[in-house]
Amino acid sequence: MSGESDAAGRRGLSRRGLLGLAAGGGAAALALAGAGGFALGSRGARSDEAADVHPFFGAHQSGIVTAVQEHLHFAAFDMMPRSDRDDLIELLQDWSYASARMTQGLEVSATGAVGGPAEAPPDDTGEALGLKAAALTITIGFGPTLFENDDGDRYGIRDRRPARLERLPAFVGDDLDPAQSDGDLCIQVCADDPQVAVHAIRNLSRIAFGRAKLRWSQLGFGRTSRTSAAQQTPRNLFGFKDGTANILADDAAALAEHVWVGEGDGPDWLAGGSYLVARRIAMLIETWDRVRLSEQQRIFGRDKGEGAPLSGGAESDAPVLARLDAHSHVRLAHHDGNNGIRILRRGFNYVGGNNELGRLDAGLFFLSYQRDPAQFVTLQRALSTDLLNEYIRHVGSGIWAVPPGAQQGSFVGAGLFD
Amino acid sequence: MSGESDAAGRRGLSRRGLLGLAAGGGAAALALAGAGGFALGSRGARSDEAADVHPFFGAHQSGIVTAVQEHLHFAAFDMMPRSDRDDLIELLQDWSYASARMTQGLEVSATGAVGGPAEAPPDDTGEALGLKAAALTITIGFGPTLFENDDGDRYGIRDRRPARLERLPAFVGDDLDPAQSDGDLCIQVCADDPQVAVHAIRNLSRIAFGRAKLRWSQLGFGRTSRTSAAQQTPRNLFGFKDGTANILADDAAALAEHVWVGEGDGPDWLAGGSYLVARRIAMLIETWDRVRLSEQQRIFGRDKGEGAPLSGGAESDAPVLARLDAHSHVRLAHHDGNNGIRILRRGFNYVGGNNELGRLDAGLFFLSYQRDPAQFVTLQRALSTDLLNEYIRHVGSGIWAVPPGAQQGSFVGAGLFD
């Protein structure tokens, strides 16, 4: 490998990472690592707008409080059989290296899609050449099974598992598909350009070759939450504004209380991180669309047009819970009725096509970050009598511990292996 | 119904269309029609940018030469059993009415999502409230089975079927899924906001209630063609620029020669229209990604970085076909090697998730408009020895006659029933 380190803080992808990119390409692949430097690796159209580029390194991973982007590609991975601790470390190093580059609008490696030897498969798949960084964020998490599964303590990290990181309990009405749930690792990719998001998951999957395998993935569009007061409250596919009461990125006190794992909360390596819950919530669109407006509003507890609580006032006014239907969504979910428990929501709408009856395969890919999974569990249990449940089905689920951000020159999750 | 006509040129949705919106809502639905006027129906955030709003009425349907938008939701429909000619006419009237409104950034009807009686289901599903028109175009086509199928001449239009409108012949390597192919009707929705595109298909499906049913649908992002010189040539999921030699919207002579059905070409009702071919082309992403750069370039016949022909010059230079591999994609597809035959391409990339092996379910949703389906058939046959075929599978297919644009106050396809 080249002796130079680059802006991603490492000398480049590992030999294994390069082999993943070049799988099938043979020995020529190894020559790729020597090119070094950024000249060939730039996608050639880096944005001049700072808001379009988010830092990869920092105290927290980006993609949590970052202003929610327009598109999501989420992927869960399982480690390969017989992979060992070194494989896992190297994979996280490689993912961090490539992610640091891609989030800056660069190709996955210095030689990229066209700068390597013609006789090797390109490092970068190329479909994002010429596109901007598009506010890309890449956020990596560790599932309970990474620490221990039926094969035992594969990576020597069992005793570093956060006690709070365990598979979510069953909830009333769960109809989960195991093939669309869980995973040793997860990567949440958000961007304002779907091609940039897809490019990131695709290339990180390639890099994982031989070490981890894509288990399931989910695309989304149309954020259903906001993390910045500058963002309009978006609408879910039932046509209602959602996430009005979300925690905002500039509310440091609320983030410290509800989102970031604190110094004394659990293992030190997770301080500054968070817990991510994902729920794939199918929406029975055609059924909902036949419900009269007054009933739709009663179910949500909000007015459909403005999003104002039915108890009166404007969208941003706090609802008077006692004046809403006892089983309305807002009444059951609101922090005022749940001992002040709040979570940071970051979900996206999805439409996957339609089933054989012509009904839309559509819903909400719910994502939330919290300091303790118990926050989500408490709120989800409170929703067990939600009127909305007649119109939704939870069909996928997962939980991951999301480490703090990596320092320049290090990698996401490094503290787990100290 | 109200005596006033509105900007969409009709008095409103038909009683059947309103029943579709209100299915399950009972008699209250009928009251919706009387509200009239646009005040309540506006989504409230119409764009000030003219480029963001395309006309629905005109000589040609929009969405053909319109600068290609960022997102696609395409849907094929089958007419319901026992539907009759009046049902079909009324459906096309309702679709035209609602489409004219939505493309202007308005709700599907004057009363929309929140302006109707509280005791009825809303006309509009509401998820696009507050969003701009987002360059929405809605383009409607008629499949061969609309004119005649196993049930015969259901709508009294058999003798008006264009002789050229017939199911595409089988091509070498076809692996078509009938459930993802064909359809009595199609609607191509393009927009720069995916939520706006999804909203349009969803509401047009609702309006079709009892008359037509969604057969299959396809979402896409990342256009793979351009119809304006101002648009950069986009990249497909193999990382190559695609559509460099596409017909551009300002090339009136080429459009007249290759895209628009002429006065003497076929039935009069189709003059000013076109034929639309759709092909769902799955891409074997992981296999492709292991192919060396030189081979990838040989297969396409273009340089991956700039998109220049391998025969030399810049992207926009015409390739010297004899200097490319005899089975390269460009050599086989280029009009210079096909008696000057050209088509207007309007495809989109898609990613639907992944299969159980962790491989991406991804590819190209190919759309092309042509004056005569024979243009597509000739070009597709020329590709029978395309080197690219090792890496792609045609898994869906359809063809539709796309009528000319409707005049204000009329509806798409009116000429078919004269």
C-alpha cells in the first residue's frame, strides 16, 4: 500500500476490502492500492454548498440529528460464517474509510470507477460519478447478535455488550417477517439524491465481500419527521403531518436527556452513541382511504389540514390530551402522557409496488434513536390500544447500538475493541 | 353537480369517480361534487417557477418530450369484468380531470383532502398537501387488450385498434413475468418529488374503483435518459452514461420522423400520439461489478468516465461503429447501424431491495416512445447478440398506444370514441 494517508485518515482499504471490490479480478486488484491521492477519486462535481456535505468524523455519527434528507437506503448485514474478530475490525475500518470518502462526494477509493488498471474491476461502481455529495450520511450500528448468537461469542465482544441491547419484546399485533428483521450490523444511508444513497449501500456491500452479507434492505422517500425547525413537518401516507413534536437537532438538552447514551449509562465505548430501532410498518392504504375525514382525525387526534391538535390551537401547540379520544394516536404517543419519554424519530415513507390484488405495498419505515431502548418499548406498549392499529401492521423490526462518531484516523466502533 | 366548470375544463369528477374516492362512505360522497371552485382545492404551495408546472392539455400529452424528471411511478391497469364503453369513457374523463388538476399542483378535486364534509372520506388522500407541482406529468396509454381480449370487443373499439398495436414479439433471452407485464391501460407518472408521483398513481387508482384495477406498478429514480440538452447525461446502474444519443425535445424534425404518429400513419384518433414500450430489465449487479474495466468498456463501446465512444472523440461525438467491438451495445443499438432508426428513450433506474441471497433487486425500467412499434422491435432484435445480455434479463414488458394530448374541456383518448 501507499505510504500516504488520505483525508479519510487511513491509508486506504484493507487488502480484504480491495479483494471484495475486485472479487473475481485476481491479483491485479492488489495493485489498486498504490495509486493514492484524491485527484482521480473525486466524483468531479463536489458541491460548493456546505450544507450538502456532512462530516463523517466527529463526536456523534452523522445521520442522527442531521437535518433529515429526502431519501433512505437502509441495509442490515449478517457476518459470514467463520469470520473472526480481525475480519470484523477490518470491515469496520473499510466501511469507515469508504464512508468518509463518499460522504464528501468522493468515490469509494482513490482510484474509483475509472482511475484503476483497466484489467481489474473498478473499485467504485460509478453510478454516482458526476453527482454531488447530496447531503449523504452513513450511520453504522451493531445488533445484539453481533455480540453473541447461536454460534457463541464469535468476536470476543460478548462481555462488552450493552445490557440494554437485546431483541425487542413482542408487541400486540406484531406480524414480523424474520427475513426482513434484525441483523448483526446495520447501515442507515440518507441522502437528497436516491442514486447517491443506493450507490453507498451497493459499494459498502461490495466491500463487505467475504466478511458480511446483505440480509435485508429498505428504500424510503419522503421523510416523515424533521430534526430542524427549518424543515416543514412532512406527511405520512395517511396524509397526516407526522413528527410535529420531534426532538430538534438544536435542542441539546433534550438530545442529552433522550437520545445520546451518557457516560454512566452503559459500556464506555457506547457513550455519545445511541440506540436505533427500525420498524417496517405496512399501511392498509385502501382501507384507510375509505374512512371518513372526521374519523381519520379522531384516530390521529389532529386536524388533517393544518396538523393542529383536535383539542385546539395551531400545529405547534401542545395538545390537551384529556380532550382527545382516549385511544387516539397523539394521546397515546405524546410524551406528556408517557412520563415525559421522548424519542428522536427519523422515518421515511415507502412504496414497493403492489400486491396481486392491486393494493399498494406501502407504509412507513419507522426509525427512532433513543438513549435507552426502554423508551421505545414504553411508547410502543402505550400504543397497544391505538385506534390506528386497525390500519397498520408491523412487519419488520430491528435494534442496533449505534457507536459514537469516529475520530479522524480511526473507525466507527473502534472503542469496542480497545 | 355544480353548474360551474373549472380550470380542468369539466364540471368535476363523475358520480362513479366520486364513488370511487368515497367507496365505503355511502351517500355523503355525492354531496362532494357541489362545492366547486378552486379555493379549497389548492395544495396551498403552488410553485412560482413555471418550469415546475407542465400543462396537461395540448397537442401532445406531456411526459413524452418533457425534460425527464427525477422520479417515476408507472402503473398498468386492467378494466374490471363487466365494465362497458360508458365506464371506459367516464374513467378517461375522470382521470383527465384529476390529472389536469394534479399537474397544476392542485388536489384531485375541488374539495380535496380536507374541504369536503367531515362525514365522508376525503376526495384527496392528502400526502401531497403542501408540496409543489414538482414538474408532475401524467401520460395515459391504451394497450392491445383494451381493444380486444378473450372476452371480445368489450368497448366497441375493436375496429379502431391501430394495426401496429400488438403485443411485442418474443425476443431472445426474454424471461417475462406475466404479472409484471401488459395491461389494458397504463399511466406513466413522472415528477421531481417521489411523494407527488406516488400520490398521483394512488389517487388515480382510487378514482378507477369499480371500473379498472391496478395490475402492476413500478417505481423508478435516476432517469437514464435526457430529452433536453440542458440535462446532463445520466448514468445507469452499471455506472455508464446512457442516452447520449437520445432525441431531444427541441429537435422537431426528429420527433416528427421518429416519435409522433403522423396523420397518415394509422387511425386518425392517434395522430399526434405515440407508441410507448416498457421493459423491466433486471441487472445482474454483483456479476457486473466483478467485470474488469476494459471489458465493461468493450461491452458498452464507450469509455466509463466521460462516456466517449471507444472509437475516439468526446461524449457527444458520433461513434465510428466499425472501430467498436462487433457485439458492443453502442454498435448494435446506434441508429447509424440500424438504417437511421431512432427512438425516444425515457427510462429510470430502480432498486426494489434485495433477494434472499443478498443480491440487489435492481435494474433499468426502460421506456421508449416511437412512431411505430417496429422501431423498437428492430432495435431490440439487433441487440440479440449484445455482449450486455450476459448481465441483464428482460423480466417485464408492455406496449400501449398513447393518444395525443386532450383539448381543454375534453379528455385523453376522446377521439377514439368519436
